[in-house]
Amino acid sequence: MRRYAEYALLGLVFVIWIAQGFLPDRGVGLVTGVVIFLISWWMLFLGVLPLKVRGQFEDDDVVEGSEPGAPVSPRIKEKMWLATVLTAGVWLVLFTILEFGLVDLDSLTWGPSYIEYD
């Protein structure tokens, strides 16, 4: 059941990406959406990498000439899938916030409030 929910989430993101190519741009364009997804994916992937890692020294199976802390089974595919699903959720939240104008980006100030800009 969990796997179906993950596929549904990724399918929803894919459908929104396709729709962005045909609908007017009100906040997140097609290229912006892809760039946000890729940057978020890398950030989450690097955060997920240390999960469920067992070193060779923990299994008492150190390969001669290798680092004892090297992982026995890095499970990269699982971590890539987890990063993809998490990124889809983060992307949907950002898409909703930007596309529906829940946060007005024009009213945000990007510096100290005591500096007057001309």
C-alpha cells in the first residue's frame, strides 16, 4: 500500500509538470519546477545517505586493504527512491505555495530593514 502511495505522489508531480507546459505561468514555470526538484533532490539525497549504514567493522567482515568504516551494503537504490519520494512531497508543497500565491514574494524584504534601497 505504501508503494502505491509513493507512485501516486510521483505521478501527481509528473502530471503537474506536464500541465505547466500548457498552462499560463502564475508562479512556477516548467523549467523552474524542474530546477527546484533537482536541487531539492540532491539536498535530500545527501541527507538520506547516512541512514541505515553498517560499517564493515560492525559485521567483523573487514576486506583487506579497505577502510573498516566502509559500508557493507550502501543500498544506494533505496536511498535514491526515498530521496525522490521525499522531494516530490517537498516540491508539491513549494508548488502549492508559489502557484496559488499563499506567500507574496514581492512583499518579502531580502536585507536589513534599516537600509533604504533606491
